[in-house]
Amino acid sequence: MGMSTIIEDVTSRTIMNSRGEKTIEVDVATTGGFGRASAPSGASKGKAEAIPFPEGGVEEAVRKVRELIAPELIGLSAEEQEEIDNLLHELDGSGNFQNIGGNTSYAVSLAVADAAADSYILPLFQYLGGTLTTELPYPLGNVLGGGKHAIGKAPDIQEFLALPVGAPTFTAAAEANVLVHRMLGSVLRKVDDSFTGGRGDEGAWAPNVTNDEALRSVVKACEESSDKVGFEIRPGLDVAASSLWDEKENRYVYARDKIKRDSGEQLEYILDLIEKYRLVYVEDPFHEEDFAVSYTHLTLPTN
């Protein structure tokens, strides 16, 4: 344990996230470093997820960091990540973070890790990954959005993604994602006469098109971008199927496409999309309690 990693101060505050919603930001200062982290919130949340904030909201979470959490952390080593994470569970005591908040614990935990990394003058990913970490994982690019990420007439599927699977470096991959986003804007102007450049709450385009029109457009943008950068970029999806599931009808309801599918039909639909559009990634294709449909059936093509 290095003396430079001893936690000397923990503070928190209310900030706005990218959606203009209040969330919590936490600072952790050690003898030789400083860490800061904030907690985002997704537009779609699962039933089994931790409670984001205690009763009383973000302000109550900030108070609990100041009065409950900070006194327990000061004097500990930021290197003891597992011990500190277990302590957060103990301080909450509920099992689902309803007392201190899941977002609160996330921000505290990540700020601790960030402070430990800074104490050793290391980037966070390298500190967490250890000596075997030589490069960052490649990013997914959210280039077209629907579902809960868009308002009005947009695709039912929540995220249409670009994956630069052939990129030689992280920087090249990030630049490729930006290029696909730009190219897709041009493609959509030809597909959707009413397209005015509208975006969803994560910055992805939000056109008035069907799921298939969206996928065809993303594939075209990926192919054109691949030709330009000289390496392969493949499409993927985050279906966010829990947002489509209607418990009363026992169906996945695709409102934009005016189609309803049972679990078996949903499986066949996803498999068809994988084959038809050469998808390299599919996230949450079934709702969170649809255990009867095995994810092992989803075998993505490798070429």
C-alpha cells in the first residue's frame, strides 16, 4: 500500500447530466492524487437495476456522501477497491442501494479508482487493467437512435451502432465512428425527405424511417466509411427489447413498424437481421425476463 493513495478528503455535488437531469459528482483526494467521477443514467432502466438515488433524490445523496460515506473512507487507501466497494454495500444495507443510491455508490467507487490511478500517475484504464493492458477497448458508435432515445416517429429499435472491427488503433476507431455518423447524415437525407438533422438524446440521428430502412442506411454508411478509411466497419444493434415488451399482450410491440411479435417470432426476427445485415453485435434482443429464449441461439457471423 502506497502512502500516496491514502484518502484525505471526499466531497460531492449536484451536476447536470447530458440529458439535463440532476445527478451526482464525487471528488476523492488522496495524499498524492485526485479522482473525480459522475454517475450517468440511461433512458431505459431494467427492473433488476439498483435504485439510482435514495428517497430525497440527488440532494439527499450528496448529503449522505458528506455525512455517512466520507467519514468512513478518509484514512483508507484508494488501492483497496474491493474493500471500499464492500463498505459501500454495508453502509447502504438494503441490497439494492435504495438507502445511499446506486448512482452514489458508482460515482464514489469510480472516483476512488480514479484517485488511485492518479496517485500512481497512470491512466485509469491502465491502472485497472494492470501490466497486461496495452490499449483501450474499441468503442461502439451510436449513430442512429429510436425507442426511448428519440421523440416522435423514429425506429422502434433503440440504438443502431457502428463497430470499427478492423481499426488498427483506438484513435482510428473513434475517428471511424465519427465518419460513419457524418456519412449516415448524408444517406438519411436521401432516404427521408422530411429529415432535418434531428438527433436523439445521445446525439445519434433520429429520422422518420422504419427499422429496416434504418439498418440499410447504417450498412451503407458503414460500407462507404470502410472504403474511405481502409478497414472494416460493421453494424450492430442495441434493441432494448424490454422497452418493446407489452406484458398484457405478451408480445414485443413495434409501434413504428405496426408489428407485434411473440418470443419465438422475436428470435426469428433477430436472427434474420443478423444474417441479412451481417450484424457483428446485438445487445438486449429479448426483454429482461424472457428467459425461455436462450441467448446461445444468437450466433453472430464472423465474415
